[in-house]
Amino acid sequence: MEASGYEACNGGASHVSPPTRALSAWVCFRVTRAEMKTQPSAPYPLGATWDGAGVNFALFSENATGVELCLFDGVDGNEERALGVTEQTNGVWHIYVSGIGPGQRYGYRVNGPYVPESGHRFNPTKLLLDPYARALDRPLSPDDALFGYEVGTADADLSKNSRNSAGLIAKSLVVDPSFDWEGDRRPSIPWDETILYELHVKGMTARHPEVPSELRGTYAGLASAPVVGHLRWLGITAVELMPVHQAVAGRHLGELGLADYWGYNSIGFFAPDLRYSVDKTPGAQVTEFKRMVKAFHAAGIEVILDVVYNHTAEGNELGPTLCFRGIDNASYYRLKPENQRYYVDFTGCGNTLNTRHPRTLQLIMDSLRYWVLEMHVDGFRFDLAVALARDFKSFDCFSALLSAIQQDPVLYRVKLIAEPWDLGEGGYQLGKFRPPWSELNGRYRDTVREYWRGVDETLAELAARFTGSADLYRASRRGPHASINFITSHDGFTLNDLVSYREKHNEANGEENRDGEGNNASWNCGAEGPTDDPIVSLTRARQKRNFLATLFLSQGVPMLLGGDEIGRSQAGNNNAYCQDNETSWLDWEHTDRELAEFTRHLIVLRKRHPVLRQHNWLGERTAPGDKISDIAWFKPDGSEMSEEDWRTGFAKSLEVFLDGCAPVGSEGEARYPSDDCFLVMFNAHHEQLAFQLPAADWGKDWVKVLDTSRAIPEESRQNYKARDTLPVYARSLLALRRLS
């Protein structure tokens, strides 16, 4: 481009003179097509694509009447050059600009009608992010200039705001996609061998004394030797990262002196959040994220992303105009048909992305494939996945998006986890997804919590959850790996707080403790919060071991909340989404080493014994004529459970036999890989009980391999015989391995 072709913008329809001091240095030039060297451009791929000589820009908007590409140069990147985009193909506006490349800042101004009641909110005074931007140059901060309407007026969103937002909004960046992966290989861990570990990039390392201070809270810090070493020692096979897509902090949080710590307020579905980058050079976050993935893969650990495609950070009709709203509001969002001024909200966050529109569907699919192919991630956990599967009003397991993912040759091969609920009508759809989806099993969480706090009538439900929840997943021809089992997650109490608090304590969130789940199925063991009472402390420690033992002995895929293994507490806060501080960060200097060792022992036990992580349902291994089933249930007296026993409301104790020994076929060959047999004894009663081993048909000699009444996980030297009686401590679990 030539400087002589620039024309200062001094208040035209698409650019107005900056009215605030913050924008006083902004200089805008409009460049006509005739005044610049041009080449033919392409409508695909969408976004900004560098080819070594220039950049092809492509933006979808089927309702726009005009689009300008704005390039930002100068020392501070505050000199705007506006290029009219005239080429349009099937709703995609595209232009090729030669002589620019990686590091170029850019944005869009989009013209069209501002008629909210008809769903259109075009406002060319608002500089817009590219939905396909691979990186942003800085975080987004709330300001009145970012809103498309006059904030604070009556029927505010009906009045168009003409303030130029260019000086306050982040810019999209052209990114060089090249990276030396050096033979990076995906670990490709089978589902039945997977141990998930949910963590927050910053919270995992912000207080880690062995991570260099400059790396704490970053992608690089997460990939550092102390952290990777801990995960390998523990036995973790996959980290599930809380959202790392570029997010926006809510305005109300800033006013309260809080922050959007969790990051479930996405605006950039292709851009790694630059808050977690050591190098603040624009675009460096992409390279740092790739290095982190490569380091995890080298350690044999998969990387799974928690992704938020159900809504965006633009919120409801009173939210800011940052990207989608200003590009094509009626296409990207689900609007109420009776008055398209308002948004359909299945998410509780003000809006819902319109996955019924083919271009919005394409956006999500392109984003997913990008993270797999370019960033090498190994899977996704979909936040409020039901909202993505509502083609119309109700959930549809054959919806456009779910069907597109299921048939996609790239995505079909990675791990896919659905959070099977949203806030819409009929929003709880646990068990209703289909292959290849796994699901967060909320009923597992609730049942195990209720059982160990001694609630009546939980035995039958516990049995179903412990054996993989066949009642939820078998009908859809999925195996136990469809059930992602968890006791705690980021959303709720930590494990330590689950046994230390009866009530939530979210006062620090600034909402007078009204936020967060009120029904936590928790038990404080006799005191609320920290205590010096030795009896309460011992009970809490035992309950934590009970929860962990149940989790890792259950069929299905276990998910451990990061920090639960070291006794992490949030002081009773069960909704710490806004606590970017020591409330949420893991406290590595006060590690519960006994609990960490106990957790590691459980994971080692699970990995050694395939019977604890079956690929198929227990009971399917039993062939006609087999004398003994591969699973059986017993009362504490060693006799088999009857139908009536399952309905005994006050009963809180039972035994389960798991047969890992391969049945022998008619030709004398084992039909399945052989393993040990186990007998697991559950006692949620408040008193010690005497348990009797079953008859010799189920095993003649046994040895104890796990006892949650003891902090030290070691195999007993004492052998037990069939029909022997042994004590099971109050509220504890025993596991025995068969010797003969």
C-alpha cells in the first residue's frame, strides 16, 4: 500500500471522530480498492490465512450490506487503515492484502441495519474481532464504548451508540501456523485405561514453590518438570484443562474487584487465552500452548480441553458488541421468534449459539478440527452440551452438530465428553447421547455422596453406579467408558470441603451467598469448617479415602479434581468462578502427603487389574454353563443379596465379588484375559460391622489389599479363608484379592 492513498476519516458513516481522551490518538485512513495493489481472494478458509506473500481475509455475514477490513499499524498499533471488502461469495466477504504477515493486527467494521426487534444489530462504529482469529493482541476490558447502544438510557439497546470502540477493544492477529512438533505422537490412551485430572492452567501452578516464579500460572508453568512429574507419579493419563479459549471478564466482576477466573465466557474459539502466556508478545500464546501440549505428550499424557460453544461473552441484548453480534447477530444467535430483540437462553449466560445455522455449525466444526490438527489436543469436554444439541426446542441426539461430529474423520478419533445438561426445558439428558460420546455422570456423583453420608435406600443405586451405570448407557450400545465418574469437579465443593462443610460459604463472591448450588449432599463430620477435634479430623480423612477408593474401584472412567489428592480446600466456597486468588489456587506447601500416596496407590491398583476397568459390561463375560458369574452381590453375612434385600431401606452395607479370572471355553482356552478376583466390602454404617466372606465357591483364600480405615495403603500379610469373619470399621471400605 502507498501512503498517498490514505484518506483521513473525520466522521463518516462508518468512522467517527473519537470523542474520548482514550481514543484521541487514533488515526483512521480509508483506502479504496483502486488505490492499493490487489490480487484475487478466496472465500475459504475463513479467517486470516498467510501464504508467505500476503494474507487472505474471509468473513461470513449474510445480512451485512458492507464490510471493511481494518489494519492497525504504527508503533502502538493505533493507526487504522480501512479497506473496503467488495468480493462476496455465498455470504462470505473476502479480500487479499499483499505485503503483510504474522503479527498484523486487524479487525472488521460491518455495515447493515440496526433493527434489534428484527434481530439485526449492525454498528460500524464498533470494531469487531474475527470469529476465526488465532490470537488476540491483548485482553478485553469492559467499557461503555464496546456496547452497540447508549448504556443507561430507557430501552437502552434500541438506541444506537456511535462511539468508536477501536481504541478499547483487542485486535485480532495474523498468526504464523508453523511449529516444529519434532515427531510429536499422541499418547492415544484407550478409554478403559484413562485417568482424567481436571485442572485450571493458572491455579495448578500459581503457588507451586518448585515452578520458577516467572512461569507460575502459565502454559509453560503447567508443562514444567515439577508439575508433569507430579502427574506422572500420580498415574494421570489425561489432563482436562478448564477453558483456555480467549475469554472476557464480566463487567460486574471488575466492579466488585473480582475476576472471571474459570473462563467460561469465551469470545475466541480459535485463540488460546493470552492470560496464561509467559511471553506477552502478541501471538506468543499460540507457540507456548503448542509447547505445553508437546511436553505432555512426551510424558505420555493426553490434553483434553473444556470448551464452551454453547454461548459467547456478548451476553443478552444488553451485552457488548465484540464480534458475532456486530457481524451477523441473526445468524450466529438463537433469537426469540416473537421478538428477535431478545435471545433464547438455554445456558444461563444471556445467549445461545445458533447451531441450526450451517455457518455457525461450520465455525464450531472448524474450531474443533483446528485444535486437533494444528494444536494437537486429544479431546474435548463440551460445556452444557445439551444446548448444542437443540436443533429446535428439545434435545435431539441426532442434531446437526452431534451428527456432524459423529461422522467427522478427525473428531471421531478423539475423546468426546458431554456435560449432558443445560438450563432449558428438559435440560437433564444424562444417558441420552450416543456413540462415540462419553458423559459426565452426575448421578454417580450424587449417589456416592449420599451413600457415604449414610442416606437410606441407596444400596441399589450405588450398585448401578459402581458397575458403570449400565442402566444409563447400555441401551445406546456404549460400554462402561461412557460414564465419566467423578465425586467433585471445579463446579462445587472440593473433596476436602465435601467432608468439612454442610453449607456453602460463598460470601466472598459478592452475592450474599446466594450463588452456587445449595444442595451439595455434603457432611461436615460434626463441625463446620476447620477443627482441632481429633475424632472429626479422623472421620473426615476416612471419608475422603472412601470417596477416592469408590471412584477408582468403579467401572467407568474416573475423573479426579486437581488438588483433591493433596487436600485442597476453598474454605467452603462451592462456586469459586470469580476467585483468582489463593482461594482457588492449589496450596502445594501444605500438601496432605498421606492422601496423595493413598490416591497414587489406588491408581496403581486400578492400572494393574483390568477387572476394575472393564471394556465391556460385567455380566456379559458369563457364558451359558458357567458355574459362577463374573459379578455377584452379598450381604455382610456372606449370603447372596435377594430382591428384597435391595429394597431394605436402612441397609448401608454389602459386598461385591468381581471375577477377573478368565472363563474357560469348551476347548480349554480362556475366552478373556485373566486377572485376579476381588471382593469389595462397603460399610457406610456409623458402627463397625462383622463381615463374613462368601462360600468357598467364590474363593478359598483371600488377602486384604485396601482398607480405608488406614491412612497407609499396604497389602496385609494375613490371609483369610472362605466363611472367615473380619471387622469392617465404621464408614469404611475393604478390598480383598483372591489367592485361590
